Amino acid sequence: MATVSYTKQLESYKYYLYALLLYLPTIIGFNEVWFLVLVPVVLVFERAQILLYVEKLRRKYVSRGSIFGIILIFVILLFSVVNKVLNGNEIYCLKDYYSSFYLFPVTLVMGYLLSQKLVFRLILVFISLEIFVGLLEYFVGVRSFFIPFDQVTNVITNKSLLYESRVYGVSYSSSVLAYKILVGIILIERIKLSKAAGIVVRIVLIAGLILTFNRTVILVSLLYWSVLFIQYSVVFLTKKDWRTHIVSLITFCCIGLSFFVVGDQFLYQIGRGGHQSDNVNAPVSWKKDGDQGGEEIKLIAESPKKPSSADFSCREDHANDLLSVDSINNRPLESIIHSLDSVGTSGRKIIWFNYMAFIWDNPWFGNGSDKLLFKSWQQRKESYHLVHAHNSFIQMLGNNSLLITFLYFLFYVSKVRLRNIVPIAAFLLYSCGQYGVFWGMSFGDVFFAALLFYRPDSFD
């Protein structure tokens, strides 16, 4: 009996370790290298499950869909390796040997093995605790207790606009914390909590949504809740199963009523008080030109003093300069980007244009399966700022090419089922405006993989 009790206790403790190692890379003082610590830990503790799956594979007890997925993974890796060897970045430093596709199969394995109820409950606890830290930061009037900002940058001076008073919690930015909150919003509908705990956690997540005020996360969350409300309403009307989803239904009704009451204020906050900035730092800036109303926006490249190539870091050496629309001179893409002139995208339009222009010129090999980055000169800091695509799909195309990207999406589509389509769609919708998934391995990628292999028995 003592042995059985000890074994169960060890089973419980390992999930605490998994959750901690999964969350650590997202907070200040740690980095993505800690994901690599997670991998051997999980493989050691879950070796019996891995060996069982390998034995099933050997005896052909797995489904055809699983075999098709495994073949696709090998084809993706093979094509990516060949693409990197033939078309990848030149080797300037040790990091140049690495590419994110190496961690693609590892991330899938981690997502499958970590799709356990206790792991996700613990992640929800960590997210909730970080939101409480954010609440303290907001009431004290600082963005972060942990990042060494200068006084002007760290102090919150304008609380009338939520966009201007975003807090960081214990994350590197408000965007990172907001993404974790979105993960929490998705996870809480996948696992069962007591009614009291469910209400408390949902209130905390909504508070975090307001404190971080990431507009992409807010819009995706609202759409996600709307779809769930329709789903749960259909279940209630057809099966009279009100007990299962009553907390979620009440929460969604309250959210809908709140937005109905404060609709004008919500639109004012989403529009940042009518101020829509599309500035991108030098060497590119947005400058208004044209008629008296200043409605026409023209992109003008700047040429500040830059360091010599000898001063570049390894990553900056491979990155291209962020250029203006006029500098690139691609008429079809220019018409597309100018069609978005009336939309405020916080500088994404010029970033997307540069990525699309690169893809236009390199459709079959991309960036040789290496991560494509652009660099923007920061005049104030006198250093380069590396920019990713702020869109997972454009980033993947820029990295890999049309063919390899098609193989990736063929794999993901093959794993979509009715039970996981809504949370997966939420991740993908978020990734249209942010670099949410397809990093190789990240906090979001692991949960995206976990929902691909979603097993209701692991959560219920």
C-alpha cells in the first residue's frame, strides 16, 4: 500500500514540475532555452508511454491517420534540411547551425504528453497569480516591478486609455502576458473546475484581459466566447444539459451585457481614443502627405547613420533592412498594402509588405528554412531592432517556401477534429495579427499541439 501511495504521489509531483518548466521560459529572468530542459524531463518520466506507443507502431496497432502524420513529419524535416543546406543562411556563428524546424517534432511530442488535466490546472493557477501581480503594478502605477525601465517609460501616466496603462506582470511585455491569458481562456473551457473555482478564474482572466489590453487577444476572446455561447446554447436547447455549461453560459451572458452597456466606451478604448499609430522606426517611417486632410499616407525611407557590418550581431547580419513601399517597387503588393491605409495596424502594414515582397521574390525556397527577420534602426537607442512578421502564416512562408509551408498545413489539417476545431481556430485567428504559433517550440506552440491531440479523457 505504501508503495502504491508513493507512486501516485510521484505521478502528481511530476505534473507540477512539467507545469513549472513550461511556464518559466515566459517570465523575466528565463528564456526559451528552458524549454530544452523540459524535454528530457518529460521524456524520462513518460518513457513507459513513449515505449508503448513505439510498440504499437511497430505492431501496426496505430491508426492510418497517425501513420500518415508521422510520414508527413519526416517529409517536412527532410525537405527543410535540404532547403537549409542548399539555401539557408551562411554560417557565421554557432546559432546559424540551428533552425526552428528541428523542434517541430519535439513540440508535437511535448504537446501530446503534456495534455493532462493537472498540468493545465496548474498553468491556470500560474496565469492567475501573474494577473494579481499585474493588478498590483497597475494600482502602484508602474508597468513592471521587475524590468529596469527608466522612470519615464515605467511610470503609467495615462490611465484614461487602457492601451496606455498596460502592465507586464512578471513577463517581458504586456503582449506576452496577454497571450498567456488567451491560453488560459481557451484552457478553462477544456477542463472541469468546480463552479466556484470556474467563476473566480474567469473573473481573474477577464481582469487580466483588461489590464493588458491587447486588442488582438480581446477580439479573439470575444469571438471565441461567442462561438462557445452558441455551442453551449445548442446543447442546452437540444439535450437540456444545463449543469455542464451553466457557469460558462452565465459568464458569457454577463460579458455580453457588459459590452452592451459600455459599448461606446469599449469602442473608444479599442480605437485608442481615436489615435491610430502606424509608426515604424527608422530606416522606415510613416509620414502623412497629400491633401489638407492628410488622409493619404506615403512611405518614405530614412537613411540614418548606421554601424558597420563589423558591429552587427550574428542575427542582425542575416536580417534584411526594413524598407519602404516605394523602395521595394512592387506594384501589385503596393496596391494591396495601400488598400489597408484606413486600418490602424500599429506598424504591421510595412512589416507585412516587406515579408510579402521577400516571399514574392523567393516563393520556392523562402529563407532556406531559417527564421526570416528584418532589422529596423532605432535612432534613440542607436541600435538595430529585429522584427518578426507579426503574423504566423506570413512568417512561415517567409521562412520555408510555398511547398514546405503547404506540407506543414497539410499535417495540421489532418489533425483537426470537431472536438478541437474551435480552440485551434482561436489560436490561428490570434496568429493572423501576432506571431502566435510556429515558432518551433514556445509556450503557445506546446498548447496548440496539446489541443491538436486533445483527448477528452485527459481533461475530464
